[in-house]
Amino acid sequence: MYLCVWGTRRHVSSISSVRRHAWNRVIARQPRVTVQGTYGQQIHYIQTTKLLRFKDDVTIEFFEAADRQSTLAIYSASRTGWSDMGVNKKRVTAWLEELSAELTKHPAKL
């Protein structure tokens, strides 16, 4: 079985509580996403595809960095199929862009 995977790390310029609230707002807007579980600082989501109802796994984790900033690791993988036709990369990119926009709208009060 082959998994279609895409992941990245992105530096996030905000303090812990601000970025967590921003992330929650981003996820709340995503269609067909449920929380599978929380493991420490890691959150595992499942997003069901619209057409064929496949389940894709998305895992995120924030890591604290210097100067009250953080890094976000995000991993997206299809459970089935030989190709995801770029869906995982598009998902991760879109969610990161939305997070950046949220943090711009609601900047951290340091």
C-alpha cells in the first residue's frame, strides 16, 4: 500500500495561546474535519474527501521557539490510493495560508 504524504514545518511569529486560538478558527472553517485525538501538543485530524468519502489523516504539532515564537509541523497523508493528485500539499498550503491570515488579523499582544 502506498501513502500519499506531504508535510512541512513553518515558523509562526506568535505566542502560544494566540496561535492556538488562530489555528482553532482555521480548523473550524474546514469542511468534513473531525478531531481524531490529542496527544500532548500533537493533534490528529481526519478530513473526509467530498466525492469518494476517503479519509485523510492530518497531524499538527506546535513547538516553542525562542523569543515567544513557535514552529508548526503539519503532516497530511491519504490513507488509500496511489496518487492524491496534489490534495495533501494543497491542503497543507491552504491551511498555513489561512493561519497566516488569522495571525495577521489578530496579532499577538506581546
